Amino acid sequence: MSTIAAISTPVGAGGIGILRVSGEDALAVADAIFICGGKSPRALAETPLAMRFGTFRAADFRDRGYAVYFPAAKAYTGEDTVEFYLHGGVRIMRGALDAALQAGAKMAERGEFTRRAYLAGRMSLADAEGVADMINAESAAALRAAYRLMDGSLSRKINSLCDELGDVITGLEAVLDYPEETEDEVLPPLRGQIENALARVNALLATARTGNMAKHGVTAVLAGRPNAGKSSLMNALLGADRAIVTDVAGTTRDTLEGSVECDGVRINLIDTAGIRESDDAVESEGVRRALAAAKSADVVIHVVDTTDMRAEAPDFGNVRVFTVRNKCDLTSYMCPRMYGCFAVSAKDGTGVDGLRHAIAALYTEGKTADGEVITSERHKDALYRAKRALESAVKSLDGTVDCTLVDLREAYDALGEITGRTATEDVVNNIFAKFCVGK
């Protein structure tokens, strides 16, 4: 493959900017544009994995900085790589990239460095997706989940499943080829093996909801009657004046969103219009949107005014509901000590911190003992296809071996898409197209 180059740090002024060059001609490109303190141009090759100070020579300027040569066996991409650490000015980095291109490198495409690492066998496809998730993570929980994915935790589980299914498939193929010699040995333990694989797939799928919370945050919708204090509570939970608060009922007509991190978990708060019957077309639409948002949330914060306890909770479907008795500073109301019930005062902050922690704790409820969670919709889809195929394989055991074999191969292919064993070129291209250019 050709030698590629790209800026690996964000565009903008900064203390340091990094230019990465990777490919079989990486050292030749480096020799053309970087001199280590006046020494021979081969100084980088003579001292691999060492940071060398020197002069970077672009077409119309010079800069002083550092360069490191990574031999293929030690490089991220699995091929010779040189990284330059220069002053992080926009003009400097653009000029440095131009110099590398003029010296023979080609501009890297989106995710091409990580793609080469995948093609070189340095990581699985799922590991590569973990790299992208690390870059895009917006909370500590998202970072932890992304790191486990990048570190190969999921890939090891999937590879183990694929290896075991591969052994079962090989055994069934032997039954078809040599039925008299192998049938008694292969078929008896078959049901247990398939059911075990199915149980492991189901266990991974059970973490998908928690994985979504880790990656995207816990979505909490504030719902209730007008003037219950939803907007005030949202501002208190965020620690900022995000929503407009007035004494006029029905001030909030549409959904309003804001986010805060608590205990390492991102909480996505959605303030909604007060729920009541209205002849006002705009307010009625706001109520409809409020109910729709509530039914798609991870938790509904049903806000009730303790000075006006008439309202019953609307039907929010199967979504978990936290009942919040707001304005407790105005009454002597004592909230019953039961899970999901809170007495708060959005005005003076009483109980707000406890509510925030309770929302964040929803994430930890679904975590497995080893912390493994499914965070990718692509992985979730592949696991569901494997689940259906394995369920079909169990049913087909009472029929012919041929049908069972077809089902098991389908399950194997679905699981293999996660790590890249059986992924098509289109799947691979789609994944790396979502990366930034410098990674």
C-alpha cells in the first residue's frame, strides 16, 4: 500500500500538533523533511522508538520539533511509521502536511491508519470501533465501555463463540461425509453445545440497554402538570438556567434538552410541556410530544406539586417512573421511604442531588459482573441474527443434520461480522468512513 500522511491533532492553535506518516516509504519521507540536529538523515532509523529533536523543513518555513520512528512490528498501523511533534499552529500543520505530500506521501482517507492496523491483524473490527468510541465518548461511563471494546474484551468472547461453533460445524460436516463412523460421537452432545452458545449470545444481548446508556447516556424526561416545577427542577439538576421559568402555567410548549454528568454517567434531561387537556392547538401538540418523549425515555421524572396533589400519573407505557414531589419547602409533606419516590425542592435544592444520583444509578443496574456491555447497534443486530439462527438450529435437531448445519453457519457468519472474520468489504468501508482523517 502507498505511504500515507495526515494531521492527527484537531485543527486549531495549540502547544503541539502531530503529523503522522505511515507506509513502506515513511522513513524516506521523513529524511526529506526532517533533520535531527544536523546529523545524518538516517538518524531516525538508527534510533527507533526514540524521540529525536531536530528541524522540520517545509517549502516556505522551518520549525523545531521532535520525530519518532516506529518500525512496522511496533507501529500502530503494522507498517513503518514516523510521527512529527511540531508547534500546533494551523499554518504550521498545514505546511507540514504539504511537505510530507510533496516528499511522496499520499493524503490519508478517513480512518485509514486504523484500517491498516485492522488489515495488518493488529486489532479486530470491533476493537477498531472501540477506538472511534474512545474519541467520541462524552462521559466516563462511555470511556470505560469504549476502552473495554478497544482492548478486545468483546472480541475475545465472540472469537471464543465462533471457535466453538466452528468445531460443531466441522463435526456435523463429518457426520454428513462419514455417517456411520461419526454420528454416535458427534450428535449426542450437540444440543447442549448449541444451547450453551445461545445462552452466551442472550447474555450479551441483555447488556444492550445498559450499553446504550453507557455510550449515549441515561435519558430522563421530566413530565407532569403545568406549573409543577419541571423547568425549575431541570435547571436545578443541570446546575444552570437552561429552561425558562415563570409563574404562568404552560410556559414550556416544546421539549427542551440539556445534559449533565453524574457519577461518570451522562444524564440527558428533557423538559416537556405540562400535561393537561387544552383547546390551544400549540399547547396540545406540546402535550403530544411530551407523552411521546416520555414513552421512549429510560426513566420518566413525574413531577408533582406537593401543594396540589390532585394529579394522577399519566400512562407512560412500560417506562420506569420516578415520582418527584416538588416544592417540599412549602409543605410538611414527607415522601414515603420507597424506591422511585423523591421529595425535592427545585428552589432551594433539597433532594436534588439524591435524585441526580438515582438517575445515574440506572446505568449500573444492568452491568454484568465483568463489566461487558454491548454499545453498538451493529453488534446488537449481528447478535440478534445469531440468536435467531441458533434458536432455529435447536428446533432443527429433531429433523435433518443439513438444516442444523445451515443454521449454525448462519450464526457463525453473523457473529463473525462483529470481529471482522466474516465482514464484507461494504461493512468494513462503512465503519472506517465514520472515523476522522488523522485516525
